[in-house]
Amino acid sequence: MRKFAYLVPKTLDQAVSLHQSHGNRAMYVAGGTDVMVKVKSGKITPDYLISLKHALGSPQLRVNSDTGELHIGSLVTHRTLETSSTIKRHYPILHDAVQHIGSVQIRNVATIGGNLVNAVPSADGAIPLIALDAVAKVYAGTGERTVDLIHFFEGPGQTVLAPGEILTEIVVPKQPAPSAGAYQKYGRREAMELPLIGVGVQLSLEQGSNRCTKARIALGVAAPTPMRSLAAEHYLVGKEITEETLGEAGKLAADESRVRDSVRGLAWYRREMVEVFVKRMGMKCLERIKEMGA
Amino acid sequence: MATEVRFKLNGNRMQMTVEDHWTLLHLLREELGLTGTKEGCGSGECGACTVVVDGLAVNSCLYLAVDVAGKDVLTIEGLAGKDGTLHPLQKSFVENGGIQCGFCTPGMILASKALLDENPRPSEAEIKHALAGNLCRCTGYVPIFASIQAVIDQGIEEVDVVVRQSESPSD
């Protein structure tokens, strides 16, 4: 393998200044499960890998009891999210997604921050977080800025992060009660696979009825970046959630998607699967809201 | 560049200088001669290189050697007793035909060990979920799952590692 120097700065400021002094010969790394694959294949040739393991401190996954916000540190691994009882109980859409990313071996090491920064169109970690209205916190050296996760991605492999900037944390706002979500990664096999399509639905209902007060429909591999189907979301708000209304929302989402043909699947099939899974995930949301109330 | 790291390997305290670009797999096989850990795909897809770091199964082909500093690493060489007594998982794989060509076996056994240490009574679905990152081209998986199930059925509480007390290179 090509040689590189591995730098482990102790603070974010040191990390930023190292990145500045080495310019495009340097690259940040966290778990390394994506970076190392690219270095080994020669796809990228950094002279310096700057590890963020110490600079970002110990990975934090916590709910702020005052605000009800969920804070996920960038270094939190997919396995930590998968095995967290808080995530499973209160953010099932995220649990659905992370348990099928890579394998246990990958999830033990791969971080949620790395998954987001990597910005592949199929980012299974991003879709549920977008459906939860998550915000990305970015350290820029001169201070901190926040970006709505839906606006974090600019294209395949491209994010709004400027060179040297560091994604430090994801914050998920408190969801209106009662609400629940569900995510379907649809591919040929469950593990070690990129999805043909990813569909996340997060619904909030009126207390004691099935009337929808808030809807989020987020799609992966449906466009060059993760996207939301605003048409389907607008359609659902104020309506009773039933198989019929969800079917209609599925149609709207399929129309709005910008799926394309690729080696993994054809556009027409992906469009049909968007329709199928928006409905199916919506029904799962209903089921989960009922279970929570029970 | 090179870095001095201290870590534990199969119960032995280690102190050595590792090159920044070495993977843990390279360190084990090429520098330490521990060839029980296999390299399959080299890109985190097949699980043949699985080792256990601080109780977690990881792909050693993607794990930088410098990152084991301060950690506890277990490879297949650390499972059997000094007298050659096989670990219950190893014994079960032998007895239940969980091994054919053997290439995936070290990774399969270590991924299974990490699972059972965390969850001593996994369901069949949980076993399959935990081993989804380990490919086997011979057995069709059925005897592998049966091997793990047999260990669970024996109700061996002590599936824990038998540390091999060989001479330590560091102290």
C-alpha cells in the first residue's frame, strides 16, 4: 500500500491547522472504513491522514433532557446506534437504517459522521436523519456553523464542507408526539450491499386520531443527493393516514424522484419501488405509533 | 513515518514500532508471522480478516495498526489453550463440519466469539445478522450456524478466551 503519515491532533484547532498546512495532500479520517478502501485501491492518494479520533473527544450519544434534542457525536459508530435502546425505542427509523449498513465488523468501526461526509447518493445513514429534520454542526476553525442536513449534500461525494471544516455533531430536534418513522433499504441482500433504493417515512399524528400533522418522506438513490418528496409530504398533512392516502403519497414521491438507470437497477423499477415502500413504511409508522401508545 | 505503540495481543503485552500505513492485518501476518488471520478481499467485504479488538469484531484489513495502541487484540492464535485444548467454538466447528477449506474459519470463529461474549443466547436470526459480514464459499453456511448453535445448546457459560501464556516479546 502507498505510504502516508498518520497524524493524530489533540484538538479541533490543531486538526484544522494541520489540514491548512498540508492542503489537498491531507485528508481527515475517522473510522477509516471508507477512506482505507479508497487508499488501498489507489482511488485517493493522500500523503497525510489526519485522524479526528482525539480531536473530537469521546463519542457522545445523548438526549438533552431540557430540549428533548438528540445529540449524536460524529464519532458515534453505526453499531452504537444499532444497539442503543433509546434509538430503537424513540428513533426506530434510524435503527432500521443502521442495522443494515455494512456488517457488524464495519459498523463497529465506521462512524455516522464519516458516513455523512462521504456523501454517497445511497447514504443509508443520511436518509433517516433527514426525515428527522437533523442539523449538522460544523467546526470551521473560526467558529461553529449549523447546516440543515437536507442542505448538507451537493452532489455525489460532495458536501457543503469547505476544505478543512469538520462535521462535529448531528442534532435531531424533538419530534412532536405521537410520531414514528420507518426506513427500508431495498437491495439484493441485507448486508454488505448498497441499496437499489432507500425510503424513509416519518409521520406525526394528531393525539388520539390518525390525522397527520407532519410528514417527512426522504429518499436515497432517488437523485444525485438524498432528497425529500415535498409533494408527498404536503399531500399527507391534514389527511387521515390510510392505505389509500399513503398509496397516493407513494405515487407523488415516485413522480418527484429523479431515479436513473444504473448497474444496480433500472429507473422504472426504482420508481415503482419508491411507490411501494412509501406506502409500506407509512403503514409501519402507524403500527409503531399504536405500539408506543399501547 | 513510524509510531511506537503498546497494546495487548492474545494476552501478551506488546511494544513495537509500526509504520503509519500498516494495516492491523499486515502487522499480524507480515511482521508478527501470525498467519491464522486471512486476507480475502482486502476491502472489508468478506470478513476473512476478522479479529477482535477490545471485544468488538473488526476487519483487520481496514484497521490501521497504529490504532491498536492501548487496545486488546485477539486473533485465532489466542483462542486455544497452551496445551492445544481447543476453545469450545473451535471444537464445535470441527465436530459439526463448520470447516471445509478453512479459509473463512478464523474470521467466522472470531465473529462468533464476539457475538457470544455480547449475547450468550442469540436467536438464529441474531446469529445470521452477526455473521452477515463473513463469506464462506464452501459450506453453504448451514453447518457453520449449527456449530455455533451447538455451543449455545451446551450452555457453556465460560466461552471466554483462554489466554495463551507464551513468552511475551516486550517484557
